[in-house]
Amino acid sequence: MIAAVAKNGAIGFENKLIYWLPNDLKRFKALTTGHTIVMGRNTYDSLPKGALPNRRNVVLSRTITELPGCDVYPSLQEALDSCQPDEEVYIIGGARVYAEAMPLADRLCLTLVDDEPRDADAFFPDFSQWKEVWRENHAADERHSYSYAFVDFVRK
């Protein structure tokens, strides 16, 4: 799973990302390009240009059966069943998909943002039982309003 997460677990507000962190977006692109990304329909709807290029886009929807550039499945399990055993799959949101996928995930690639936004309506599931295995800290700068860290976790 991959996400940018505030100190209070916030990830979104009104179907938009809370943070615009250029380095986080670069990391997201570097990690997911050439792989499969799985998202809920609302997350897909929030993408400015639809399906993300150079990735297999998988969208979960119970009502829509076709989206340009995407494979659409009615459930997370059916989406995951469509993946090959050696396929690298990233869950990219939203909150309900993260919550459903959490018991199935083996790695979290998070950007932990040193902020607690007041306006948030989507939250990442609790990951306090996961083990940190890698961290790269970054200070706030002219392009990033908050300090943040890229942190990878695995199950304990």
C-alpha cells in the first residue's frame, strides 16, 4: 500500500489529497510505474487525467463496468485474483480500500507528513503494529510546506 499520511492519520478531504508534495509524487511515480495500482472509484474520479500512464490501473466499482485505460472489478478480492503471483501490486486508496486491503498487505510505503490537518474526512488505517524497515527524512522547504519522511513498513 502507498499513501501520504498526516500525524493524525488523515489522507484526504472532499475526495482530494490533503498534501501536494512534489517529492512524494515523484516517489509514487517511481515506485508504481510499470506495476499494478488498485484504487476505489472515487480515487479514480479524483485523478486529473484519468488512468495513470505506464501502469496497470485497476478500479473497484460495483456500478461501473468500464473506464478508459482501466480494468474494473466489483471487489478487491476479484481485482487481486486477476493479478499474477509475481505482479507487484500497489493499493493507492481511498480510505475504504486501504481498510479492506490492510489485512492482505505485506508492505506499506508511506510518506509521513509532520502535520495534523483540521479538515480531513478520509483516514489511513492504524499501522502501529507494523515494523519500520526504512526511513528517509526531509525538512520543509520552498516546495514542501511540512517536514516529512518516506517510511517503509512490513508486518511484525
